[in-house]
Amino acid sequence: MTTDPKKFYEKSKGVVNLSWQDVEHDTLVIIDKMKNDGFEPDMIVSIARSGLIPAALIAYTLGNKQLYVVKIDFSKTQRAGKDQDLMERPVITQELTKDVRGLKVLVVDEMAVSGSTLKMMKSYMDMKQPREVRYAVLYKQPWSEFSPDYAGREIEAWPIYPWKELRNNVLDPRAKMA
């Protein structure tokens, strides 16, 4: 029997507005944990869309130019906040184009809420036969059914990311006008 993923989203307690400084700090926390473990990935795989930004930050910091994308859709439509219009389960809509056999891979997403996306990604990556796969998220909620190897922070609040401020023709007031 499948658990309704929306129940995980409803567990969030309030919201937290994250700044770029928060994101950078939590990215560095992940990198420090990887260094302490002695884990140096040969390549990074981002779960698109929201995993693209933390994956790019990690790739730039590590000097790793091997950054690839897997697109997994879970939301039917994009909504602000934790009130998401979710499908019953995530669906891979863009597959990995790189052969990862024998490589050490870091998979990056922005958050683990229910863990469904990361569980699907783990099954997918297992089929690809990498030497080793580790998982990182900027933020993990304590009720997630997937425990990533690295998390920048565990939070109970719903995060509002700085990169989602530019939407619906609303310009971030910090942006300079042309």
C-alpha cells in the first residue's frame, strides 16, 4: 500500500525564508561532511529542477566539471509553499545520458520531504552500476523515508528558496533594473 505523499508535506511546521547565504553555508556543510568522509565523486548528478542549483554550487566548489541531470517530476503543477499538487509517485522524465559504470557518483537534490524521489533515484542508479553512489540534499525533513548520506541541515519548516523569488513576473527587489 502506497502512503499518500501529501501527508509528508503537511507535516512541515511553518516556513523558513532562506537567503543565498543560508544556501551557500549549507552547501559548504555538505562539502565538509564529504571531505571528512574522504568521498570525492567522479561526477555529480542533479535531480532537476530544484537540485540543479545546489548541484552546481557543489560542482563549482569541488572543481568537478562532470555534472549531469536526471529530471524527476513529482508535482503536477508548480505551486509556492508546501501545498503541492502531487502525483501519486514520482516519474523519471529525463534519463541520465552518461555511462556511470565504475564511477563514484554524488546525487544532489534540494530537499528530502517524503523521500520518494530519492528512493526512485536510488533504484534507478543501482541499475546503472556505478562503483559507489552517495546522496546529498540541502535540507532534510525528519520524517523523510530516505536518509541521504549528506544534508546541509535538518528542518521541520517548509523552506522558501531564494531562487524561487523570480517567478510570475515578480522581480526580486535586490535585482538591478536594466
